[in-house]
Amino acid sequence: MINITINNTGGATAYGVNVTLNILDGGGIPVSWSPAETQTCGNLSLGGVCELKFDNSTNKYFISKNEPSGNYTFNSVASGAYTLT
């Protein structure tokens, strides 16, 4: 399981906040056995916190025994929108 915490430290409410997790191989390329997974935090007020858990129970992806050993990177990207008034 991978836990990701998003903190809104900006100057306004963040709207429609989404977090996408990818697993990258040693060359920075997304691996074929783990599809990108996106979860939503919704709207985060200033100082708001969103905690997400990513695990294999959603996609049930299979890691083949033929996959090379090595170092893999968990890459997460948060996106959303805000309006300053």
C-alpha cells in the first residue's frame, strides 16, 4: 500500500483536486503491469489535508516473474484549480 498526503498550502481553496500515481522503471517509463491510477480529493480549503491510499486491490495487476529486477520509482502528480479573489 502507498499512502499519499496532499496539503493545500496555497492562498485559496483548491477545486477538483486529483492525484495520479504511476510506477516508473529505471528509465523513467511507466511500467506495463501497473496502470496509472487516479483518485480524487475533491475541494481542499486553505490548510486542508487529503490522505489517499493506493494499493493493488483496485486494479488487481499482475507482476510477471519475467519482469526485470531493479529500482522502480513511485511518481505521484496532484492537479486542481483555484480562483483568487
